[in-house]
Amino acid sequence: MNCKKAEIYMDALLDDELEVSESIDIVEHIEICSECRAKWELNEETRSKLKHFIGSIKASQNLKQNIRKNLFLKNSNVIKFRPSLIAACMIILLGLGFIYNESSSKVPPLNELHNNCNIEVISNNIEVLSNHIGVNLKDNQFSTLEKNDFRFQGASRVGSPFIKRGSIISLKNSQGNKISICFLPENYQMPECHKTLKNGIVFHCGYKEDCNYTYWKQNGKTIALVSNNFPPDQLIDMAESLTDEI
Amino acid sequence: MNRYFLITWLKKIRFEKLVEEHLDSLVQLAYMRCKNKELAEDLVQDTCTKAYEAYITKDNIENPKAWIFKILINTHIDYTRKKQLNIVEIENFDFVDKKTPEMEMESNVFFKDLNNCLNKLDKDQRTVIYLSDINEYSYKEIAELLGVPLGTVMSRLHRARQSLRKLLLEKGYSRSGNLISGGDKS
């Protein structure tokens, strides 16, 4: 190994792109050649400083807001091409707006509900849980989740003054991703921005700038609410399975 | 139609999550391309708009981060072609450092010099440095992302590091102790 060859391979060594045997040759050369060692150390230091320097560049709040705003407009544009959907949504939203206006209570966002509740493991028995929350849970919902590498974590009462009889069920997968479903008391009202029908069940999305959750209505009552504290892939699976099951 | 609406909504959530996750990286890559923070943010905004339009029509994107990086790079190429930009370089970047005031000052001086040295490289060299050193992409991944042969990535990276090392040495920096020391204080 000579200095010229060492310099060529130095980058590949730094980037961990060399075979072990090639790495050993160049490391041995760097150890005995002070000139190459100086280059190597300067490269390493520069890389570490570069990481620090570039890492200090962060997106501004303004950019984040602008992107959100643009996406919202883009989403509106998508709807524009579907007049019947807009009409249907408007009728539904007007109806819901009327119901919502009648409710004078302030509705806390879900994350606030989550912060206000202490997780208390009630049971991992579906029957006990069903009785506890007053919603008939089906075993196969959870077995499906288990097959998807989810394990049951527990359930809790919500101690919030806004929701006295609500309950939260949390499910966690092996990577630590968490899904929380909040079963709500009767007559609970909340802000909303989208809704759709699936298999006769109204499926709501409360996703917008200041509210970030999904919930379901059955016979006109909001019965379940899912937090944003889980990855979108799981959201889709959960949304679809729950919409069918509940 | 309801299903279409649901899918669009879910894709929007996914896309927002993708952007949120990689927004800083996008700004950093854009900055490495154009050397200007404000312009970098404009580019990222354009990129997100373009990416969203493409995202809702796609079913599956294998590597979303690389995909959106590619859109950013193309957006920048289009931008420079159209506008023939006069790039204003930022000299006084606001660095956040939790060290002692002396160390902070020393670091800031070094970062300013490093920034100046980086600015002397061409945008393609800065891009490979960013993808390799900061994002730790493999040569193969960089080659795929930039649409260039593997050998080009290797030589570009080699030349970029060689130039950067040379520029830093010219400014009086050399390796010593736990920090690069020296620097042309003039």
C-alpha cells in the first residue's frame, strides 16, 4: 500500500464501503504513515464538524406552516373535481355544524385527554374490558392485531372532567408504536373536518391543524376515537378493521 | 367516491408525516445545493407541493426519503435553469452551541470558515458530501438517487473531500487534539 493508493481508498474506508481485508491494509498504512494519518484525521474531524454544522440548519416554523397551508389547499383542489362529493360533504358538515353549535361545552383535543389520564391496567380479558367500557369488543379485533405484531397493553379510565365515563385502550407493537382508542361517553361532541361512510358506519376524520385524530360514529353517536400517536400504516389497518367491526 | 376521499385523506396524513420526518433534512440538502437558507426553504416548499401531487397518485414508494430528495434535486435543477440565479451567500449563520462562550466563539469561527470552504465546492460536490457524510447513504444509494454511475459518486466524493481538506488547510486548519485547530483569524 502506498500513499497514493491509500488516499484513494481512504474515502471508501471512511464511508465503510471497503471489504475487511482492504480495510486492514489501509489502516495499517495509516498507522505507519504520518502524512496519511494527518489526512485521515482531518477528514474524520471535518466530517464530524460538518454533521454538527449541517445538523444545526433547521426548517423554520414559517416553512412548516406554509407547507401545511399549501397541502390543505391542495386537498381542497382534489375535492373541487368531485362536485357530488363536495355537495354530500357540505350537507353532512352543515348538519354536524348545527349539532356542534348546539353543544356549548369546550372540547379538549385528544392529546390533552391523553395527558390527563393515568394508564391503569384493568384487564387483558376482552370480556372484562367490554364490560368496563360498555362497548362490545370482539376477540377477533385483537387477534388480528396480535397477528400484526401488536400486543395488548391495557385500558384506563379517563380522569378528565370533560369525559367522565370514557375509557382508553392502548395497544403497543414490538417497536413501541402505540395505538390508543378512546371510547367516549354518550353525547360527546367534537370539532370535525371530514367524514365518510363505510359499510353504513360514519367514519370521521378530525385531522386538521389543531386536531389530529380519527373517530367513528354509530347510530349518530361518537363511540370511538383514535389518537394520532401511531404510524399511518397502522392507522389505515385500524381504521378499516374498526369501521367494519364496531 | 367515499373510498377515494378516504384514501386521499389517508395519503395526505402519510405525506404530512413523511414531510415532518424529513423536513430538516430537506432544508439541509437544499441549503447544500443553493447555499442560501431562504432560497433553500422556498425550494423545499416547491418540492413538497410537487411531491404531494405525485404522492397521491402513487400506490407504493419504496424509499420515500430518497424519492423526495430526488424531487428536491430536480426542483433545484429546474429552478437554476429558469432563473439563472444570482446566489447570495450567507456569511453569518446563526449557530446554536451549548459550549462555553470561548468554545462557542471558536466553533462559530470554524463553522463560518467551513461554510465558506463548502461554498467554494460546486453544488454536485456539496450534494454528495451531504448525502454521504450527513445522511450516511451508501455509494450505491447516492448513485441511484442522483442517476449517475457508482464511479462518478466515488470520484466526486473524493474530489470534494480533497478540495475541502485543501481549503481548510489553506485557512490554517489542521488536526490537533480533539478539535480542528488553527484558522486564519485575519
